[in-house]
Amino acid sequence: EVADDAGAMRMLGTLRGIKRWSAQYVALRGLGRLGVFPVDDVGAHKHLAAWLGLPRLDAEATAALVRRWQPYAGLVYFHVLLRRLEEAGHLRIDTPAGSE
């Protein structure tokens, strides 16, 4: 039986030591659930708000905001993460040749 995103996270949450953030992260990265945005990632709140020019967000506000990007909210998470790594100098994202 294939579970929906919420069901997958409920199942992951039954594992000892797995809380909401871990379940969401595993669902996104490990299970390829692209609709899942790890809303308990405090850095993601901060950088998502900065990217969108919004005041600081908490988990609930982040969850409400990313609903508009379903079923691809997880891709927004990856964008925010990669943007943060690039800004910190840990990742270089080159412009494809011919697209300047």
C-alpha cells in the first residue's frame, strides 16, 4: 500500500527518535516526496522570508505559505537551501553557456 505524504510522515514518526522535522526531511530527500517542505527547519523559515521580502516566519506561517506551491513545495525548499549555500560561498552556481 502506498501512503500519501501525511501517511508517510505518520509512519516515519512511529520510529523512535523521529520527530516532525526528521520525518519531513526523510520524506522529501529519502522518499522523493516533492510536496513536503520541512517546516521546522528554522534556517528555511529565515531564508524563505528573506527571499520573498517577508517578516520572520514560524513553522505554521511557513506551512501556510508553501501550500501555494503544492505539489512542489519541496522544490522550493531545495531552492532556498541551494541559494543559502551559494550566498555563504559553499556552492557556485554557474550560468549555462549562451544564457547570459
